[in-house]
Amino acid sequence: MKKILAVTGIRSEYFILQPVFEEFVSKKDVCLKVVVTGAHLSPVHGYTYKLIERDGYDIIKLENLLSSDFLSGRCKSLGIQIMGLTDIVVRENPDWLLVLGDREESIATAIVGTYLNIPVAHICGGDRVVGNIDDSVRHAVTKLAHLHFPVTRENGERILKMGEEPWRVHVVGNPALDSIRKQPDLSFDCINKKLGTDLKENTSFILLIQHPLSSEVGQAGEQMRITLQAVSELGYYTIIIYPNSDAGSYEMIKVINEFEQKYDFIKAYKTLPRDIFVNLQRKTALLLGNSSSGILEAPFLKIPVVNVGNRQRQRQHSENIIFVPHDKEKIKEAINKAINDKEFINMCKNCSNPYGDGYSSKRIVDIVLNTPIDSKLLNKQIVY
Amino acid sequence: MKKILAVTGIRSEYFILQPVFEEFVSKKDVCLKVVVTGAHLSPVHGYTYKLIERDGYDIIKLENLLSSDFLSGRCKSLGIQIMGLTDIVVRENPDWLLVLGDREESIATAIVGTYLNIPVAHICGGDRVVGNIDDSVRHAVTKLAHLHFPVTRENGERILKMGEEPWRVHVVGNPALDSIRKQPDLSFDCINKKLGTDLKENTSFILLIQHPLSSEVGQAGEQMRITLQAVSELGYYTIIIYPNSDAGSYEMIKVINEFEQKYDFIKAYKTLPRDIFVNLQRKTALLLGNSSSGILEAPFLKIPVVNVGNRQRQRQHSENIIFVPHDKEKIKEAINKAINDKEFINMCKNCSNPYGDGYSSKRIVDIVLNTPIDSKLLNKQIVY
Amino acid sequence: MKKILAVTGIRSEYFILQPVFEEFVSKKDVCLKVVVTGAHLSPVHGYTYKLIERDGYDIIKLENLLSSDFLSGRCKSLGIQIMGLTDIVVRENPDWLLVLGDREESIATAIVGTYLNIPVAHICGGDRVVGNIDDSVRHAVTKLAHLHFPVTRENGERILKMGEEPWRVHVVGNPALDSIRKQPDLSFDCINKKLGTDLKENTSFILLIQHPLSSEVGQAGEQMRITLQAVSELGYYTIIIYPNSDAGSYEMIKVINEFEQKYDFIKAYKTLPRDIFVNLQRKTALLLGNSSSGILEAPFLKIPVVNVGNRQRQRQHSENIIFVPHDKEKIKEAINKAINDKEFINMCKNCSNPYGDGYSSKRIVDIVLNTPIDSKLLNKQIVY
Amino acid sequence: MKKILAVTGIRSEYFILQPVFEEFVSKKDVCLKVVVTGAHLSPVHGYTYKLIERDGYDIIKLENLLSSDFLSGRCKSLGIQIMGLTDIVVRENPDWLLVLGDREESIATAIVGTYLNIPVAHICGGDRVVGNIDDSVRHAVTKLAHLHFPVTRENGERILKMGEEPWRVHVVGNPALDSIRKQPDLSFDCINKKLGTDLKENTSFILLIQHPLSSEVGQAGEQMRITLQAVSELGYYTIIIYPNSDAGSYEMIKVINEFEQKYDFIKAYKTLPRDIFVNLQRKTALLLGNSSSGILEAPFLKIPVVNVGNRQRQRQHSENIIFVPHDKEKIKEAINKAINDKEFINMCKNCSNPYGDGYSSKRIVDIVLNTPIDSKLLNKQIVY
């Protein structure tokens, strides 16, 4: 009997982790518990822990997110998270900790595993994003974690260069693609009924997700305004999903509310059910904003992406992505290209995809369950 | 006017940091404040914050160390530390954070600097010690910190390999040597008066410092017992300094108390004034245990070291060090060699010293004060 | 030189405390610092700490409010507050702690003062409100605090009955009235310009402030909806101020937003500048909802109050208040009475006022500064 | 099925609570969990949580005690405790919280119950001790708790005077007497074997327990020294139990160690098994120090008490107690009286006992299980 304690703090993480959870619970002799923390438990961010509960996982609540838009709020919340997570891990005494990415819960979990001598499996390490503290945090997590599941070969190589022992590093692809692969198709009718929208077959619509950057907090509201001005001038139907809980998000949400009230063709949602979201991704003319799904999922779905601003820049990416600055005209131009330029659209349909084949979860789960928990695993050694 | 906020949690750190503090306060246009936290504020560990206060620095107290001998106590204490340090940094708004090594306060400071966008200068990164979580923590701190001051060339190269931008890495030597260099000589009379000891010129005595290992917590008491059995059978006068506050230390202190009561020639101290300690190092026949000063300071002082157990193993070291397991006979043999083997003692007197020349603090302070605080400094990029 | 450390966590408290602060800073040999915490630092509640900063007080920020609508969020936030406040009090080492009322910061401050042996002056103790945990908290604070400044004689007597030594109890009146008394008159033009409203001389408008009850969290949204249905059916111009940060407030704000978008004559504000607020109180036809200002300030201003639901019930009150349940028709009827019943309006103009004369702050400050800080003050004894 | 969550932070509390626990687990349809926190988890205080675990209760660990001898350490620890206890209560969702006395865990539990709307049963409220913050804390807990189990009629009346509704107040006697009543007799041989002592039938020995006072922290060590000087000059065999974890205790322990090393007839123990302790109480010539067991248990056991200093003064007590100041000669005189004055010893054998009959637990458990959990219970009202 192996006990896995997974930790998740935000909707976007959960969507990547969920197929791995599904795979774990499908095994007998595995007990999975999920610590829900951070934005999942915040009313401002739509109480997304309920998704996880509804999906049937055994959850443990850990409230830690301060109601703050200061950088300090994020950092103090992390301290609270480490305190609470320590108590939980002492009580649960799991065999493995499982975490993903580069957010507060990632480093909190890696620290707790390190100090409590419990191995940490880390998904999505080795990546590289610029203009954000996420990079520093992600690489620090790599130096603490005991097993690495990078999404691409390039990321795996970066982890090796950082001095991790090769047997700890397993390139597995992005587990989010597993769930996209498995998601059944929904009709426009069905989507419209659920969202109160007016989307139509053969009429292009835009899916917009834009998050604040920790290094550009002060401009977050203005950046959202520029994107929404571009969108409102073009007049395509646009579905917005709220930004994550980082500093700056309150300002962005205010701007979103303002445009939503003004324009009938702009609709915003705090969060969307997974099946709706995947079907919107499949049907959208383009993904707009700076969501990592533009990098990670769009090449699998073969859809165009217009990435605005510095987030995601210098990250490994496929050919289906157009990078533009926070400039209304440049954004409009790129949207037009993504919707009307047949050649570009065609190229997107055949774009390369370094992010996996939709079968990552099985790989992760098999490797975790087959790795002996011994001093070799627990005593990390840098290779040089 | 530059404001530096340094963070220290334990006596051993402070001794390395103190010459850097001294150099900072010697500059006009620099304001130094020192956050004292961790073991410094614990009565079990001798209230060493008083040393720092007595040395005249402007201190800010941050209590966080739980009265615990569990691994969880250390980890939860770290969460408390991050919470309190965030409040302090918000209030002080320093230009730089300064921290050293691989303990809780090191990663707490690196995290707070990262999330609050304040540059972190990190001393003693890039080192390599095996059989301990310190390595993971130290390398994670490196991935978060903005300026690196490794002690040796080898350590500096390790930091570069981990992907840090070369302009961030400055090999400066160990600042602890600066204070050793400057410390005035004390006579045996003076030392005996202060310590209540009975040390004599031309009579060999041993200086013993042995810490618990996080991966061998359960054996900590027994390991101390083996060392003290060796010492007590040989009968050399032995000065013990208490272990640090890590899990296992309570057990070790119990054993120390037991031997101290039994043998007149064994004397233990919670902590020692810096001047006494340096003079004991200069005069001792050998350094016994597993203190990092055996690695870092002994080659500068040209004294023999007998390092017991796995701590410090596989670390870069000079020729003056004999590694032995927790085996009474092997320890006795090594002590005898260090005290009586003329050839070995001579070799120690001429041993190589990769750890610096006693002028490190000036280098650190000049580099910190001359590094512009801009987005180049704050936005870290991995080089590959 | 006396150092006073005041603690405030929410706008409503600050408005009562502010005249006391003003009186303290007018004294030479007094240093006042204000810890701003709780809802003051939350973007959801309009960052009201900026008011305090703008008023020129020396503030210390203490973030503690979790982004939560669970009861647990409030309680965990209180733990965080005690941790941070302890650090601040250790650092500031004040002569006195000053706090008000029955919220988290009240009991946090009383606890910190008790454990750190620093006297706590408590304003607004002895009051009685039913259907809320506030009563329990307020009386617990009384049992911890060292000097009591109840607002009314009745409250003072309640404190004495609880066993407090008589010399600790001083009935002073409500300091909020001091600032109402001093506030200059503003014209409707001026108010309309600042609020974007359309208020007119001789046209009745309503001022609505309704908070959630801890014992009726689940109904908070629905309760707000009932009040707003009554208001919208009557059609009087209505100015709403957002509820405080207690559990349930998010639901209430959602309902407010909905009605505000539907009806031109309903206007909602997260917070209002003090001068505007006082002038609205002076000019309004009635105060609607369950704000304590209906109890505490309305009798001084001689305006009618319609108090909805269980909050404020069984509290000492004057004759100008009509209590109604959460029942649309009953609310409409009461509003009509308050606006149209000449006899009732006349009676309000002559109502009794047990809440003070607008000169409370001077009394509080003089007593605090003249009370010797000795073991008599610090060692509390119950009288029976 | 009723779920009871009890909270205990220190050995002395546990000994009173244990018979109540025993009674609860004897009921079917009751699930009892015990949160062990505070000094129970501290190595300095002998890891007393192990007693509770060994007694077979289902424990939940909550580490919170800072390694500190400052007043601030206690207060910050309380904040940590509230944070962790909130998480635990959210997860366990008990029907009742159960706590005792006037320590940090008492007020922490009362606060958590109040804010989370879970009823709190409080044992030992209404008592009165002078020269300590315990009084303030105990009365504050009374104002928060929902059901009161005072030990004596006098204490019950004090609670009523404080304005608690009469149906909440149940005078039940001290449950510690239940366990004393049930404890089997042990022979001197058996005790000597377990303790390594040399106690003899017909030879008087002293049982000494002395705690620090929060208002006299600085004198704690000296106070212990005076008592031990008296004891050492008289030469009676003396069994010392270590003080609790309050500020000042480290200094006291140092003094104890010093005397224990000097005098063969002085033996100190961090903690004692319950059966040994009760038998020592039964057999001792007198109880010396300031332990509350001198007030609460000695009249049931009919043994003399010499109470030193201000702790316990002005508390309700029986005739078997002699109060003396911290004065060596006075202490010696009182010890002599307690050991040699036949008349006094006889009077002790017939002393009055307001503290119960050894059947308190059954009363508490029956009342808790028969009190409906409804709004009447949860909405506290002061009676005046």
C-alpha cells in the first residue's frame, strides 16, 4: 500500500494534475489524498476546490492565501502554507509528495518533503519562462525534489545540466494532454446553454486568458485594458477566463468587469468546467493572452495562439504562436492573421508538438510506484 | 544611502558573517540591520543573539524556533520564519538582503527576497556536503539568490555549472578567516581564567565540536558517546562546544553532560566568546568532530583535523584532515596521529588552503555596493 | 515620553478611534503608532489603510486576513495576527496598547498585552448585541484589558458586574461623535460631484449599510436581497456602503452589484471619505440596515433608523430606531414611516442620547496618560 | 455518534482530564480525539505526549511551543496554536471541544470554538489565583465557553456573577480526584525500583513542585534556590518534579540540576508516571512548592501542604495548607510543622474538601452528551 499526498493550489495546476490523480486511484494498493490550498479555497477565485471534491478525490483543506494584492501577501501566504503542510504531512505520513510547477505550493511542498525526509515527485520542472520569479522558484524546486517529470526533452536536459542525477529525470510529456485527449466532444448548443453564450459553428470566437506578471504588477490592469480594447474594436465574440490569484489580478478583474458590462460579445467567467474549457479550446479560432496553455496545449490541439507581453517569451514553443507586445494595433493585426490567414492556419494544423502524446500520466504513475524509497532516493547528490 | 538587511540564525553563521558586517558598518552611506532568529533566540542554545547585540549591531528579533527535536519542528519553524521575515522586510524595505549558507534562514531569506523583488546576496553557496539535506537547501538558495559569494574556486565553478549567469558569481574566500586573522592573541592564563579550565602551554588539548546529521538523527546521541569514549580513554584535556539546534542535538547534549560530570578533563560550553574560540583553535592540538570549521578554517590555521562520520565527507578539503567513521578505535588512532605524528603535523603546517586569505569581507562589500539594483539583477535567467 | 501602540483592523473601528488618535498626537511627549491590519490591507475591502496613512499617522502594516468566506478563515487570520502583533510589540515596546470593540484585532491585542505584560486600554466594552459571536469576544476582551472606556453608563455597569475593579472603568461616551461634531458641512453639489450621484435638497434619500451575521452566514446574500427589493420597489435614491469583511460579505456584495446594475437610483461604494459619510448621515432621511452607527451615532444626529434583522437587537438604543425582520413588506412599511410620519420624525429630533456629547477623546487620552503603569494596573483582580 | 475533540498542552492538565477521557471512551457512540500540543511535544519538558499515546487515546499532534524563555515566546506560540487548531477543527468537524484551565491551549480552544461555532466545554473555570495572568485568561475563557464545569461551589458562583446563564454552569468537583481514587496502591519497593530512590516506610519525605510566575519571571531561579536551600539544610529526602514550560522554567531547572548533583537525598524528574505520582502524593509527608495539586488534591488525600510565594494565594483552600513567602527560614519552619506537629497533621487528616468526591468525570460526560447542540447553546447571552 503506497500513500501519495498531492498538493495543488490553483485551477490551472489541477487540470494538469487531474489525469495523474485518475491514474493513481485506478491502481489498487494506492491511496491518494489531495491537499487543496491557495487560490482553490478563495472566494475571489471561484472556490475551485469544489471541482476537485466533485471529481471524487479525498481532499484536505489548507487555507493560506491572504486577501492581498501586495507581493508580501504572496510570500507570507507561503510561510503559512509551509506551517500547515508540515502539520498535515506529519499526520498523514505519506510515502510520496506530488507537486507541479513553480508556484508557492510547489516550493512549499518541496521544502516540506526535504526537511521531513519524504520523497517529492515534481512535474513540469526544467522549463524556462522569462520576466517572472517563476523561473527561480521552479529551478529551486528542482534542486529540492527527488524525482523529476519534465514535459519536454529540452526541459529534461536543462534539469540534467543543473546537476541532477540522470536516474531521477524522466521526460514524460504533459499530462494535461491526457485529459484533453479523453474529453468527449460537446456541441455548440450544449456549450451555449451552459455558458449563456451565443457561439455559432463557422463563426470565429476568441478564448482569452491573461495573467499578471510579478515583475509588472503595476501595469497589470492597463495591460488587460489594451488587450480588451483590441478585442472590442475587432468585435469577435470573446470568452474570458479570470486571471490567477497573483498580485495584480484584482486590477485586471476590474477592467474585465468594465468591458463585460459594455460589450455584449465579451463574456467573462471566474472558472469553467473542464469539459467546457477543452471544447472551447478545440473550437476557438485562437487562444489570446499569455496563458501557458498556449505553449503547452495548443500544439497538441493545432490551434493558433497570440501571446501578449513578456510572459511565456523565450520559452520553448511551436510554430503556431505569434508573440506581440502590449500594443493594441499589434494585437489586432495578430488576431486577424490567426483568424483570416489561411496559410498560417494551415501551418498551425501541422505544427510540431514537443509536449507529449496524451499518455503521460501512466508513465509518471508507473515510475513513482516502481522507485524504491531508500537512502539513494532521499540523499540527493549533485553530479559535479 | 544603501540599506542592508542581514539575517542570521545561529552562532556558526554569525562568526562567518561578522567580518562582513564590520566592513559594511565601516562605510558611510550604508545602514546595516541584522535580523536575529532561529537558535540565536533559544535559551537551549545559549541566547547567542546577545553576542551580536554586544558587538553593537542594530538587531531585529524574530523568534521562530520551535522547542522540538522532530524533523517537523525544523520545517514548521521555517514557515514561521518566512511569515515574520516578510513583515520585517515590508517594514524595513532594504536595498539588499544578505544571508549565508544552507540553513532555514538561508532559504527563508532567499524566498522572501525572490517574492518581494529585493536582491539577495548569498555567501558560501556552491559547496558540497554529503549525507545531509543541507546540500539540497544550499543549491535551492543558489537558484533563488541574485549575487553569489562562494568561498572557493571549486564552489564557484559548481554554481556556474548550475546555470547561474557568470557576472553574478564572485569567488571571494571565507570571511571567517578575516576575523581569525584580526583576532588578538590571548595567553593560556587569560583563557583558563575565563573558562575555568586548566590548559597548559606544551600540553596537547582537543577542541571538539560535533553536530547531528539530519539523515542520522536517531544515532546522534550514540555517535557523540563513541567520540567521548575515545576522548575519555585517551585522557587529553578536551573542550567541547555544544552542537547546533538541529534534530538530535538534545540527545547529544545529554551524553555530553554525562561525560562532563564523570571526567575532570572534559569541559563543555554552550557557546564561547569569539576571541576565546579563535585562540583555542590556534592553540589546540587538533579539531575533533564534524564542524565545518575543520574544513574551512583549519587549513588557514594549519592545524590537524579529525572528522568523524559522514558530515563534511566528499567536501572539498585540504590535506590536514583525517576522516574516520563512528568507531572508537579508529578515532583514538587518528587523534594519536594528529598529536604525535611529527610528519603529519608538519604536513599540516604546510597544507594548501583554498579558502581564502583573510580579506574576503572587503571584496563582498565592494561588490554588493557597486552592483546596480536594476531589472538585470532582479530578473534571473538560467544560461542554458 | 509615552508610547501608544493602537491597533485597528477595519474602517468602522478607525472612524471611532480617529478622534482619540488626533487627541494623542496633539500632546507633546506622546508617540502614537498605529498597527493597520485585517480588512484595512485587503483589496476586497478597499485598502482603507490608505485613509489612515493619508490622515498622517505613523502606520505599521500587519497583513493577516485570509481570502476566505469560511468561518475558519477568520479564526486562522486571528492566529496570524497574534503572531505578527507579538513581533511588533516586542520591537516597539510601547507603554500602552489601545484597541476598540469586539473584532479579531480586539482580542488579539488584549491577548498580546496580557501575555507581554503591557497594559491594554479598551474602548466600547460592556456593550451587548445578540445573535453574534461579537458579544462573547467583547466580554472576553474586557476580562483581559486593563482600562475600560465604555460608551454608555449601562455598558459601564455591565463591566462592573463582570467583576472588574471600579477604578479601571471610565464611562466616556462614543469618540466617533467627536469627529461628527467637528466635521464641516458639505453642500449637495459637492457631494454629488465626489460620488457621481444625483442627490437633491428636499428629496429624501436612504443610507444603507448592512453586515453579515456570523450566526446567519448562509442567509447573508438573501438578507441583502430582501432589503434591496424593498428599496428598489420604493424607489428612493439609496447610497449603499459595502459590508465589512466577515464571512458572508462576498455573497452580499454580489447581490449589491446586481441591484446597482439594474437600478439607477441605487449606488454602492466600497468605502467613503469620512467627510462625505458624515454629511450623508446628517442629510439622509434614514439609516437602513444593521450598522452600529444606527445605534451609536444616529441619536446624536437625531435621524431615524430602520434596523433589519437580529444584529443590534437587544442592544441599548434610543427611540429613533425601528426594528424589523428580514421581511420585504415590513421593511417598506418602516421606511415609509421614517420618511413620511411627521410625528415619528419629530420624536427622532428630540430623542434621548446615551452615547456622549462629542468630547470623549479628551477624556480617554487624559485618563490613559495619567494612569500609572505599575503592578496594580498590570495584575488584574476580580472583585468577587 | 458524538465526536469530542479535547485539547491538552501540558502534563498537569492531562492528569485532570484523563478520567474524563476514560469516561468518554467508555461510552459507545462517542468518538474522542485528543489534540496534544504545547509542552507535551517539547523535549525540554519530557515529551509527555507519549503518556497520552501510551494510555491508548487517538492523538493529533500540533507543535507550537517556541524554544523561548521570553514572554513573547508564549504569546507567539499561542498564535501558532490557533492557526493549527483551526486547521484541525475544520478537518475533524467535532461536535464538542473540550478544554481545561487557563493556559494557552485553553484560550486557543475557546477562541477556535467561538469563531467556528462549535461548542466549548470548559473545566476548572471560575477559579481565582493572584499574581498571575492566568486569572485574566481563565475568565476570558469563561466568557467564550459554552458549558462550564467549575470544580467548587465558590467557583461556580463566580462564573454566575460574571453573567453566564445559569443552565450553562455545572459544579462537578475536580476530575483529577477520580483518578486518584482509582489508582492502585504501590509499595515503597516498587516505587524505589522505578525511580532509583531510597524511600522508606516511616521515614518522612517531601514532594516538591514549584512553577515560575509570569509576573515574577526574573526571580524564578532565585525562588527555586531558596526553596532548595531550605530543603537541603533540613535533609529530608526530596522528590522534585520539573516546573512547567512557562517563562522562567529554564532558570529553575538549572538550579534544580545544581542541587541534585550536590545532594544525594534530592532527586529530580522531568515527569513521573501517573501511578507513581499518586502513590508519592499518598505517602509524602507534605507537598512543597506552589503546585495547584496542593490546593486541589491534597484535601482529598488529607496531606499537609507548604505553599511558597504568591502562586495559589487568595485561592479558595482548605485548612491543610501553610502559606509562606520566599524566605528560607519560614520555609524550614513550615516544613517542620508539617512533618512534626502532631496536632497540625491530625487537623489535616480531617480537613474540609470543597473539591469533589472522585466522581466528577461521570457528571461532566453525562451533561456534555445530554446537552442539545442548538442555537440556544451556541448563542451566548450575558444575563444582565
